[in-house]
Amino acid sequence: MEISVVTAVYNGDEYLGESIESILKQTFRDFEYIIVNDGSNDQTKEILDNVTDPRVKVIHLEKNSGAANALNVGVNEAKGKWIALQDADDISIVHRLEKQLQYIKSDSKLVAVGSLIKCITGNTQVDKKSLEREETFFNSKEQFRNYQFSSTPICHGSGFFLKKAFKIIGGYDPKFNIAYDCNLWTRMFEVGEISRVPEVLYKYRVHGNSLSHSNRIKRSKELILSIFKSISELRFKHLKTKPNLLLFGTVRTFEFYKKHIEHENHYLMVSLPDREPGNVKKAYSLYCSNKLDGIIIGSNRNIGRQLRFLERKGLSLGNNLFRILIPRTIQEE
């Protein structure tokens, strides 16, 4: 079997039927569809038990254990060479599977692809600017490898990947309740390339509560933690001690780091404010004196100049020099 579609759902009865239908009506029809009910206590179980299509296999988990764990259950159960994700409240365009399979097969270096997305709302309306902002976040990215340690390159539900690559990296990290998608793609870059079909193949549902300040803080916290954890584990696992990393960014970035991230204990961190003249040279000097294993630069108005200076000095982006995009929420907290 070539394709297995995997959905994890928790209390998703409102849009689940529409989401399932969008997969069952795909132009590419030779697939299995594994749906993992992650201990829902609404009408999700009843909806799933009434699905009669023989391609659908439902797994009911007794207790809610988080999306990352439920997705691991679904992917591990899958028989397909390729895994297509489908979030329980989103919609796949009718030829999505056909297009993504063709695209990923066209380049042997690819282990995962997404697609352009269209943002939609549910019963709770979301203003047009917010929808456009979400679309821009996912649709405007190019040179995907530059985002390995920066941000999530593709919309999670649009993901289509090689199961073998998923197994190599160990699947989703259950430590993350929100940023499990970013963490997955970051580690999958260690196996091959990630790209995007240049066509809208997925409708991503945006909910008003997901745009709330408190939820954005939670996601920002997990996103930054995922990035720092990945940098530490993927680039400095050869060290016998925790890596010494310098965070080069704004005062607000430092405040957010100390409040939300510092205690996680994956690295030893020092910091320098990016706006003080000469600090980029000071950072390089600390690196040359073996007091640092790597330098992380948070997004700021001078980041291009700072990166060019350090690269000219011999640091390598993605190896001992890292660019991260600081979510706007951090700047506004």
C-alpha cells in the first residue's frame, strides 16, 4: 500500500464528519485511513463508529494522552509507505493525495512535503486580517532548510511524509502538546529535504480561541523550547556536557527566555543584547576563546548584518550559528 492517512482527534465532533468526508472523496482512492480517537468525551466515538467505508480503521484510546502520542499510535499502525496527515477539523482538497504523491516522488531527496493552504473559519468567526496573517505565515516561506531551527516550515495537517523517515527520527516527541509539529519537521530535516506543493491543497481551520493571547504565549513557549532542545540534541550531542549557547537578542527575548525556558535544563545559556554596539564582535570573541559552543541570534532589524559578520568569521549557519524567529507574542508580552 502506498498511502496511509492518519488523523488524531480529541473532542472534535463539530467538524470531524466534514474532515473525514474530504479524505474519502479523494481522487486517489487506494489508501487506508487510520483515525485515532484520543479519549474523547463528546460525540466523536459515535461519529467514528458510524463510518462504514472499508478503508477506515478506527482506534479508540481509553484516556486522553495528547496529540503527539495519538499520532504516534496511528502512524505506527499504518501500512503505507507514505503518511498523509489530516487534522480533525480541516479539509483536504479533492486531489490533494494525488498531487502530493506525484510531487514527493519527483525528487528522491524529499522526505516530506506540505502544500499551500487556505484559511477558513468555523462557527466562531475570525477577522479577515487574522486569516490572512495565518496564510502568509505558512504560504510565504521559501528555502525551507533555513527554517530547520527557526519555525515550522509547513502546516501540520498538510504534511505528507515517508514513514521510514518518521521511524528513523523516532516519531513525534510526546513532551510537546502544541509544538509537536515544529519539533517533528526540525528532526526530519536530518533525514532529507522538506518542500511544498505550490498549490492550495488544504483548508486550515482557524479558531478564535487559538488566536488568544494566552494560547499564543503557550505556543510560543513550546516553539522556542522545541527549537533550543533540537539545537542542543541534534548539533551538540557529541559533547559530554550541556552546550554553552549564547542568545543574542532583545531584552524582551531574554525576559521571555528566563521566565519560560531557562529551567528546562537542556543547555547553559548566556545572553547579549543585540542593539549594543560591538556586541556581535564580543560574541565572536567569546566563541573563539572556547567559552561558547554556538551562537543563537533572535530576529531583529540587524540580523542580516550580524549573520554575515559571523559567517565571514567562519561560523556555519545551522551548525554552530543559528537564526531563530522570535514570535511576535514574545515581543508583546
